[in-house]
Amino acid sequence: GRSLVIAIDGPSGSGKSSVAREIARRLGLAYQDTGAMYRALTLVCLENGVSVQNQAAVEELAERFYFEQWFDPGVGMVAAGLDAERALDVTDEIREPRVSEAVSAVATNLGARTELIRRQRAAIESVRNRMVVEGRDITTVVAPKAEVRLLLTASEAARLARRGAQLASSGEQQSAEQLAQQVLARDAKDSTVVDFQRAADGVVTIDSSDLDFDQTVAAVLRLVHETV
Ligand code: C5P
């Protein structure tokens, strides 16, 4: 088929992962969660005694660590490790608070970023440009020529409520205050390298604060059908 890249950016808790996955499922496209790659590299650092503050060591690890993501939106599995022989299923571990706390240090490492962006672009090509790609810099850096470019936002209150519900369902124990502190601190740090709060030229914003999941999916599908 012809190229159909749907680039979706947004802050944490904007609902972009679950929405992006559902859009991919509905349109029969592959799905790439780029945050999972930053999280996996962070986990590999933590598990192998590499300080996330050590710029050179993190960059070096970015270039050689093993990372695999299943692009079938129904699977969502991620494997990672120092190399292919030592790779493990890290689908659940990459969501742990210790990873969320450390991930911005990896994401603000420009050398590591360059390498992860290269891998993300290669992943899009590997499925012949038929993919929903979700993250912070997809509409601007990874796939600025995507057929559909979307910024999915939500109010701070809505985002915190969604993140809280997500963590509760995964069995993580965290107070509302801890969670707010963590999410807002992460957004502030991430904002120093990528601007995912405002839409770049040509990027459509959908604010999901007052939309439920189905309404948000419908709004994105409408945009896709209007655009392509
Ligand atoms: O989307 P998620 O919250 O899983 O992303 C985890 C982290 O990965 C973000 O907080 C950010 O530091 C980083 N990230 C990024 N660029 C992307 C996707 C994620 O810097 N395209």
C-alpha cells in the first residue's frame, strides 16, 4: 500500500499511547511507541551499573544495546538488553517508577537521542512507511513529513488522573502527590530538549481533556480521513 505515517506527539498522560495503538489497530497499521525505546535504554543503564548522568557511557550504550519492539498493536511487547544474547522481555519493567524517574536524563543526552532517532526512522522504513508513531518529537524530528501530524494534549488535571489510573491498574503504589510531582518534573525536564506542549507548523492539536477514549479515537480517525 501507499505510505501512511501518522505521527502523534504529546505529554505523558495525554492518552496518546492507548489512542495511537487503537488507531493502528483500526487502520491495519504498525505501531511504534518511541518512549519505550528511551525507557528500555534507561533500564539497561540501571541494570548494568551505568549512571544515566554519564553522558559518554550512555551514548556508547545507546549505540550498541539490543532493542526490539513488536509493531503489532495487539502485542505491545518490548525486549532489550546489553546485546541480543542477553535480551529479556522488559514490557512491564520499563513502566516502573525507577525508570520514569531516570528516563529524562537519557532523553536529554543528545548523542543518545541521535542514535535512538536513527533507529526509530529505520523502524518506520522497515514497515514501508505504514505506521502510527507516537512520542515527543515525532511530528517535528523523527517523521516531519508524515502524512498525518497530530499533537494530543490534555489539561494537567486530566493527565494526572489518567496516569494515576494507569499506575493503579498496573499495581504500582504511589500517592497522588508523588505522582503529580513525578509527572510534572518529567515534563519540565523533557521540555528542555523537545517542545511537545505547542504544535509546530502544520501540526493539528486535539485536546482530549473533555473527551473519553472513544471520542478521542473518533476525532483522530476523522482527522486521518480528512487528510489522506
Ligand atoms: O511516552 P513515555 O512517557 O513512555 O516516554 C518516556 C520518556 O521518553 C519521556 O519522558 C521522554 O523523556 C522520552 N521521550 C523522548 N522522545 C520521544 C519519546 C519519549 O524524549 N519521542
